Amino acid sequence: MQIIRTLGALTLAAGLVFAAPIHAQDKAKDQGKERASVTKVLLENDKVRVAQSTFKPGDVSRADRRARANYVVKGGTLERTSKDGKKTVVERKAGTAVWLEADSDVVKNIGKTTFVVISVQIK
């Protein structure tokens, strides 16, 4: 029984030793990739769509968006890039609301904090 435990422990240790460099390589590959923001639909029917979008630092949203009201749950700093390449940096504070016209800007969280916004679109 002791031999089986020892072999099991050695196998586990060897697996961890060999997995660490592989994990480090995967992590290095992921650093160059662009992460997408996460959007969760909270309510949708034939009249309205309410969604919560979460942007961790570095996350990007590439979408065609309808006109909407945004309520900022957790503030942060965003960079908006329009189709013509114009970049605009905006600071959004928690607890504020803003109306945005339809757009297809690329939005990136360039801040150090997670940005969370609730969007309400009338259909």
C-alpha cells in the first residue's frame, strides 16, 4: 500500500513538473491575443433588450450597436476607435448614465479596473 501511495505521489509530482512549462507557454501565447468583453442578456422581448457587458482590463468589444442608454455599474477608462480610425478616450464613472447613438466602434478597456455597464436598447 505504501508503494502505491509513493508511486502516486511521484506520478503527480512529475505531472506538475512537466505541466508547468506547457502552462507558461500557453499563457505567453494568450498575452498577445485580444480578449473579448463578456455580454450577458438580462432581459429581451419584442420591445427591449437589456444586457450587461463586462470588460476586464484589455478586453475589446467589436459589434454593431443600436442606439442605447448605458448605465455604468463599475467605472473605468475606455478607448473607442471609429471605422475611420479616429480614437477617443472616455472616462465613465460608476452610477452615471449616458445616451449613445448607433455605432460600430471598437471599444477597449485601457484602464486597470474591470468596467461593467448595463445597456438598454429599444427595439
